[in-house]
Amino acid sequence: RYAFRPLVASVMAMWCAALVLPSLATSLPLLCLALLPFGAAAGLYDNAMNAQAVLVEKFYGRSVMSSFHGFWSLGVLVGSGMSALSAREGLGTRLQFALAAVVLAGVATLACRRLLNERAPAEADMPPAFALPTRPVLLIGLVGLCAVFADQACPNWSALYIHDQLRGSLSVAALTVSAYSSATAATRLVGDHAVRRLGPVNTVRLAGACAACGALVVVVAPSVAVGVAGFSLLGIGTAVVVPVVFAAAGRVGPHPGRSIAGVTGLAYGGGLATPGVIGGVAAASSFRVSFCLVAGLMMAMGLAARVMRAPAGA
């Protein structure tokens, strides 16, 4: 409904301001309240960024979405590293978050000036404020849900798996998360080459096979090293799927932002249940059984890859 430059600039300012709120909370209920505006701004910004990326792909006429998500993954690594450094130096959380908010707001303000500024649609062409996802969006979103399930399961549970199931040390368990994140970031930065060479359908098929193999390696891992390798392989397999899903959604219908919002709601909304599902299955049986479920979803993701095919005339 709004032009990109003012929309992204204003939402990013809201997000940076909301970043300060959690550090001010003095109790768990207040922390939960503080996270609500932060999550809302993050959701708006996520949709706007991916809709902008779809425009950039159209401008270049080739796949670039994976590289964008690769820089997001690099941001996760840089952010976690800066947090670790701040903790080691004894920098207070409030000061750390305030400095981060100011720096990120400044960077975003400069970057927003160079965005492709697609005009807002005419009143007659305005999409509805709320609409159920269409069938293509629903199918693409379900593929995204499979990828997000694994992408939520690994960072949240890989360290515990290595420590509890394979008896690894706490330091090695923590490094497992870094290994997964690094594999994801590196793969996304080169993933566009795979999409251009193989096409989105074959890329997701190959990614599903790779991720399923990684999950199975985790399940049968006899040692810590093999377990870490399995999680890294999982990261490589899931890395490109989410960017391909967003790119595919942006090709559906006359309003890319609406399609992307539908896919985001399905994929990330379903992903909210991932930690509870993994933990619940592990509590009822074992972590190995939990990651058997991940392996099954990765196989399903690869088998459903044909829904990534570009619609006629796109």
C-alpha cells in the first residue's frame, strides 16, 4: 500500500527504537510486553525487505535473493559476536542495545536512499487489508514451513543434542550453533549461482536431499565430530530454500508484498511451534527421534519442490 523508501525507513526506525525496550524491562511480564513491538516491527520489515528484493531481482533479471539472505545470516553472526564481546568487556545491556539501535538506524537511513522506490498502487488496485492466501501461496508457504522448521530446530536444539546425546563439552556444544550458522551464511552467499544454473525447482530438490542426509547423519552420529558435521550439512541444505521460497512468492499475483506476507505468515507462524515440537518429542522419546521428524520434513520439502516453478508469463 505504500512506496518502499518511506515505508522501509519508517519501519526500520521503529524497529531500532523497539530494540531498546527489552533492555529496560525489570520483570518477565514487562519483557514479554517489550518484545511485542519489537516483533511487530521485525515482521513488517521482513516483508518489506523481501518485497524490495523481488524488485531488485526483476531489475537484474537473475537470482539475487539468496545473497540478500546471506547478508542477513552474516548479521546474525556479527550480532552474536558483538554481544559476546560486550558481555566480556562488561558493557551493560542497556548501553549495548542503545548503541546498536543508533548505529543500525544510521546505516538503514543511508541505505534506504538507494532503494528501488516502486510507487504505491492506485486506489482501485489496492490489495485488501486482509486476505486468505491463494492456493499457490499456500503450497509455497508449506515448503517454507519445512525449511523454517529445520532452521528453528537446529539453532535451538543442536547444542543440547551435542551435549546431552553425544556427551560433548559445553564449548563444543556452543560451537555447533556457530558451525550451523556459518554453513548457512556461506551457502546463501553462493546460493544464487545454484539457482541460476539449476533453477529453483532442482535447487530445492537438491537442498532437500542434502538437508535430509544431514538430519540422518545427526540421528545416527556415533561421535561429536559426526554430529557437528551433520548439523553443518543441515545448514547447507536449508540455507537456500527460504530465499527461493520468498522469490517464488514474489512472482505470484499482482501484489508481491501480499504474497510474501502470506508465505511469511505460514512459514514463520508454523515455525513458532518448532521448539515445542522438538522438545516435546524428545521428552517423550529422545532427541534422535526428534531429528527423525526433521529428516522426514526435509524429504517432503524436496519432493514438493515443483511448486517453486514460475507461473506462466512470470
